Amino acid sequence: MIRIDGENLSLEDIERVSRDMEPVELTREAVERIVTSRKMIESIIEGNEVVYGVNTGFGILSDVSIDRAQIEKLQENLIRSHSVGVGRPFSREVVRAIILLRANVMAKGCSGVRPETVKLLLELLNRGVHPLIPEKGSVGASGDLAPLAHLALVLIGRGHAEYKGRQYRGGTALKKAGLSPLTLKAKEGLALINGTQVMTAVAALACRDGLRAARVADIAGAMTVEAILGSRKPFDARIQRVRPHRGQRIVAANLRKLLAKSGIMASHKFCGKVQDAYSLRCMPQVHGATRDALDYLQSVLEIESNSATDNPLIFEADGQVISGGNFHGQPVALAADLGGIALAELANISERRVEQLVNPSLSSGLPAFLVTNKGLNSGYMIAQVTAASLVSENKILAHPASVDSIPSSAGREDHVSMGTIAARKMRQILENIQEVLAVELLCASQALDFRQPLRPGKGAAAAHDLIRKHVPFLDHDRTLYLDQKKVLDLITGGELLRTVEAVTGPLQ
């Protein structure tokens, strides 16, 4: 059970709720804060005080006062008018992360909603009702308005949702799950859609997967170093100590674990080779810089996950309702762009290692394209081309979204973050990276077979043995995409990491 209070949600918690269907509940303290902030909103209504979003129009229409009798209609109209997202729906896991984050924001007690509104969000998670939320339509301020409106639609019995594998109208999905729709009260519609929860959800799950992909990159790189008859000297701890970036030290330590007790390295200990290509010997520096960037992204996302990002905000201790700009997604946008750039580099250097493996002029005696009877067989020739294609696509995707802005809402919202675009691009880059790493793992496994009977280090050997349980040695051409899919599944399902770490101990 994940107990949310608006203060302590971690990316691990988000993943457990999103992917492992962990149940969620509000803490007692969170309920008390929510009740207190709601009383302030109700007192504003009773006193006929004019407050943005409570009894006014929105955006440039904020100078239009709304009659008390029309306040509920105002909130419903807001949700319906803002539900203009387009494109394919977000995955179930992303939708669950969005719902969780939206509820956690409200648990801070700065939003002015009723407890039943937050509890219904949590019941969507606990009972498996997943609104269909289109991926496109947010510019990242005033938060993720359009996609969050599609979430809110289901709360009022409209829109569409998935329940037990089938799609229904929102009201029908709620009914099948034993739930009832809400009638939104003052400010609740605005509180549901003002915020950065969509970009944060997408980036949070991509960050978790990216940190795992970084460890897989270390495994693939270690296998390639062995197969190319490379040196482990560049991973010496003394080298890292005199340039002590945290990520660099972590990657070098991982590589030393993966290469420990290597028969292959012992066999060429006294060879005349002086230095390896950068894609081999600079792994601590390149992979490590990616780690540092992802660590920064994680810190930003964990702050954002526990931040009040709607508008206006209720400060009960001071008895004030203040309008501001916490809905602006710039912190997440910049961090997600950095995350995408950093992840793209993992694929970039991995593809260069694939070239080292398949190119006979670089591969220290391995056959061309890692196959015998060349000419008749093409081996892994086009696998490298696929990796190159994905790397080039990543270069386009890595162009930062956050440097763009476009005015909206008649110029009132004149600078926006494009944070959701940044997060979505980062996710696509991640998916491409996983494919490139699958290519490297396939090629490195093939190359290591040519070094038998010598065995690589214990971590690299564990990875090789696992891959060979699923993909046989390539002695003649076959349909390679099937092999690649099997290795990709080992990456994305976590089996590769689990198998290697069972031998090496935890990789950082």
C-alpha cells in the first residue's frame, strides 16, 4: 500500500503504482489538510469574494465574474471545453502515473478540492479504471491542460476509459467498477487540470527505465571490450579518482565487476596493443555523464511530484488564496530535454561499439559481420545499419523542445514550456536505445563465441550465457528481427539485469 501525503512520493512509488498495480490511500493528515483548504474556498463563495478560478472565467476571461448559481456549470464547462487532446492514448502505466501524481498534488492541501474528489482519483487506481488520455495537445503551461481534462472527464462520467481490458464511456466504466461520477464544485475543475502531472508522469517512468538502460549499456560495453580483446586498464579506480564525477566512478566500478576473472583478458595481457577506441576506453566518461544527467532528472522529478502546481493556491495558515505560476513546466521541460540528450549518447556510443565488432579492420581478428562463409551470409551487417538508423533518429529527437514557445490564450499565456513534448521525446529516445543495446548484445554474444574456449569476465559471461539460452549462435543467415526481439525482451523485462547482478552483485 502506497500512502500519499503530498510530500514523500518517490519515482519508485510511482513505478509501483503504475506498473505493479500497488494500491493507494490518503494519509489522515492529508485528508485533514484537504478539508481545511476546502473550507476556505467555501467561505470565499459565501462571502462573495472574487477569486480567480473560483467565481471568475479563465485565462484572459478572468475579469468576467460568474454568478454563484453558475459556479458548478463553470467547472463542467472548463473540463469539456479543454478536452481537445489528439493522438493515440497514453499507455495504461502512464495514465496510472498521471492519476497518482494529480492526487498527490491535491493531498498537499493547497488546491481547495473536496476529499471525495481526491478519493475518487485513488479509486480509479485501486479499481483499475483508466481514462483514455490522448498524448498530444499540451504546451506545458498552464500545465497539461488538454490531457488532464480528459482525465477529469471520466470523473464527471464523460469521456472514455478502459476497464478490465475493454473501453467504455466514462460513466459506464465508473458504474462497472462500483463508482459514481462527481458533480464538480467551485475550483475543482481548475484544480484537476492545472499542473504538470502528464509531463512528470511520462518523464518519471522514462527516467526509471533510463537508469536501468544505463546499467544494461555497461553490460553490453563490457561484453564488447572482451570480444574486441580490449583492455580494462582505463577502468582502473585511480583514473576515476583524479576526475571524480560520480557517474564516471560508478560506471568504472560496474565495468570492473563485469570483467572480473576474465580468461579472455588474461590471454592477451602482454599484447602490443597500446590503446582502445574511445567507444571502449571512454565508457566511464560517456556512460557516466549520462548517469549524472539522469540523477539530476530524477531529483527534479521527485521535487515536482511533491509540488503544488495548480492555480490559485490556498495557504490556510495565512488565510490567503494567491495566484502564481507553479503550473509552468519549465523545470521538467529542461530536465527532460537533458535526459533525452543524455540517453541518446548511450545509443550513440553503443552503435560505435557495434561497428568495432562487425568491421574486420577493427575487430581484432573476428570475421566480417561476425559470420563464417561471408558473401553467402551477410551476418550482422544490417543489424549495424538498423542501429545507425536509430541513432540518427535520436539525434533529431534530442533537439530540445524547451527552447520553443508559442503564445496562447490570446497572449495571456505568452511563454510556455513544451515540457510534455520533451518528456514524450525522451521516452521515444529510450525505446530506440533499448533496440540499439539489443543489437550490441547480439553482436557481442556472437563475437564472444569466436573467442571460445576462453571465457569472459563473470558478469559478461552471465549475460552471454543468458542470451544463448534464447538465441543460438548465428552459423548462417536467418531472420534476425526475431532474435533481436528476444534480446529486447530480456532488457525490458529486467531478466538480463537480474541474471548478471546475481553473479556480480548489484550494479549501481
